[in-house]
Amino acid sequence: MSLFWRIFALNAVVLGAATALLLWAPVTVSVPVLLTEAIVLVGGLAVMLVANAALLRVGLAPLNRLNRRMSTVDVLRPGQRLPVRGHGGVPDLLRAFNDMLDRLERERATSAARALSAQESERRRIARELHDEVGQTLTAVLMDLKRAADRAPDPALRNELIQAQETTRASLDEVRRLAHRLRPGVLEDLGLTSALTALATEVSDHTGIEIRRRFDSDLTLDEQTELVLYRVAQESLTNVARHAGATRIDLSLVREHDAAVLRIADNGRGAGPAHEGAGIRGMRERALLIGATLELLDNPPGGTQVSLRVPIGRVVEA
């Protein structure tokens, strides 16, 4: 039934009931109208309005649900659909809304895949330039400083050159670290477990946070899934190191029933009700690429737990 006929039918029910009462009720209207008759008429009008409002609320309830869902829907959390029953105007509208969400989620996933692929390509290009150009230049400067320090006759000048040499060496180490973060070569060469181990060791060495690791050895994942898992772990560990004030992180990648689950749990301050930033939104977009589910939960002892669940179709028995 279309929305027009639905509203017409609801009003017809109310008006028909009022007409029936007027026909069969033992009530008359005098001229001029008596007070008791006016009270009866006003009371009947009030009852009719209340009944009409109640029936309209019931009849338009699907539109209210649609309005609430439209104001809260997030394409980064797929599967948010409205139940549809029957045929006609309102069910067809709900069905069209659900179809629109299907298209939006597919288009968002496709565009996100292209954007993230371009981002990874750009990361690799910048990492190569940092390693090949900047790294080699700093290495040459380091060697020149060493030769100059060895030949300097003045001890004060020699100490200054040695100090500049140490500064250059620290800059070279930082460039190499940045290149490694942009393009994790260990992930391509040795696999996900070794890459996560190296990542945890690096974060622990730089921040002093204790990181406890647990990795199942019987998981074989495709290349794209491994990259998504690594980037989510990288972003999560970086967020904890910068914002959580944690002293311990539990990092695990295990198989649970029909999925591989990556968890990063800390004992810090917790995320609270704060609005999700670009980092978390980026992790959700990556999760959509592989059909995974990302959840941010409060860690019972305190802190935050990030959980990425990859469906069984992406996991292959070793």
C-alpha cells in the first residue's frame, strides 16, 4: 500500500468510527448548543484526534526507523539494514534504502581499495628514495666527516667534527627507521609473524613499553590480508605509544573457530567516548578491503583493546 493510501485509510477509520457514533449514539444537538452537548462534542473531537494520532504513529513507524537509521548509518560499519516486510509504498522505500546502502558500501570498498593501493605504492616510492637517495647522501657525509676528523690538527675542531658525525649517524638511523615503517621489507621477505615481531621489538625499544606476543604458527594468509593486519597492528601500537600512557601491551594473532583474530590490548587510560580519529577510520577502511571486522573495546583491567577478525575464507590451513 502506498503512503498516500495508508494515511487515507487510517483517517477513514477514525472518521468512519466517529460517523457511526453520531448515527447510533442517543445524542442530539440543540440550537443553541447546551453546555453538556458542547462537552460531549469537544470530548468526542479530542478522542478522535488522539485515535488519529495513535494510528498515524503506528502507520508511520517505518518512516521513523528509516529517519533514525539515515542519521546514524556509517558505511565503514557494513550490514546496517532495516527489516522489510510486505509490499507497497513504505516497504518499497525501505527496500530501496537497503539497496542504496549495498551500493554505497560496494563503491566505498572499491574506492578505498584504489586509494590504499595508491597509498602503498607511494609509501614504497618514498621509502626507496629515502633509502637510496637520502640514506646514501648521509652515508657519504658521514664518511667525509670521519676523514675530516681524522685529519683535523686542532683537538677542539676534531671534537666538533666527531659531534657532527654522531648527529649525522643519528639522522641516518632515523631515515632508515622511517623507510622501514613506510615499506616493511621483513613482511615481504620473512612473512607476517616475523614482521609483527620486529614491529613489536622496535616499538618496545623506542618507548620502553613491555610488549607480550602470542602468534599461532598454523596460519597462512594471502598477501593483501597480511598487509592489512600489519598496518592495523602498526597504527594501533603507534596510538598506544603516543596517547595511552600504557606500560604493557598484549599483541596476539590467533585462530579462533572460523577466523584469524589480531588483538592489541593495553593497560593505559583507554579511548573513552572520544570521536574516532583518522587513524581508526583508516583501520576500518583497511578492514573492509578483506571483509574483516574491526572492534574497539574497553579492556577489563583498564585500557583499550583493538580486535580485527578476518573471516575463515581469508585463512588457509598451513
